[in-house]
Amino acid sequence: MPVYQCLAPAQFTTPDNRDTIAAEFTRIHATVTGAPPEFVNVIFVDLPDGRTYTAGKPLCRSLITGFIRSGRDEQTRARLLTQLSEAWSQITGQPTEQLVLGLIDVE
């Protein structure tokens, strides 16, 4: 089962947009991979201010890790990364430059 863990400052994952993000991540994953939507899990963890650092300095970033089934080809992985980051930015208003998004293969 794919799991998308979203660690973000609370200002980007409001009660009003969590449902929208989860629905869009589910739609993207199911469309790109062909996996049933009911397999997709999205988890939100709020990061208090001052908890993310880059180059030793505090910076407002969101970190999304997608745990997906191993064996996905590079084209599929690239489509997931692109569409997920674009959706995040569109829904939250956070620029993609402030987003770290990665996929981890799970056997």
C-alpha cells in the first residue's frame, strides 16, 4: 500500500485543505500507477516553526516521502514526483522550491 507522509508547517496543511490534498494525491497515484485508490494512504504531520533547517539555518520547508511499491520505472516515478509537487504547490500555495519530495521503494 502506498503511503505519502507529509511533514509541513501547519500553515500549509489547514483543516480546509487536507481533504483536498489527500484526494488529489490519491487520484494522482491511482492514475499514474493504476493502483486502486483505496490502497493510497496520506498522513499529515504538522511541523512547528523553527523545526526545519537547510545549511544550518531555519527555513520554511515541507517534506513529503512517498513509500511506493518497488519496480516502478523511472518514467512513472518522474510523473508521480512532478504531479504531486505541482498539486501540493497549487493547493497549499507553497512554492515548489520550498518542497522536498522523494519516493522510497518498498518490496
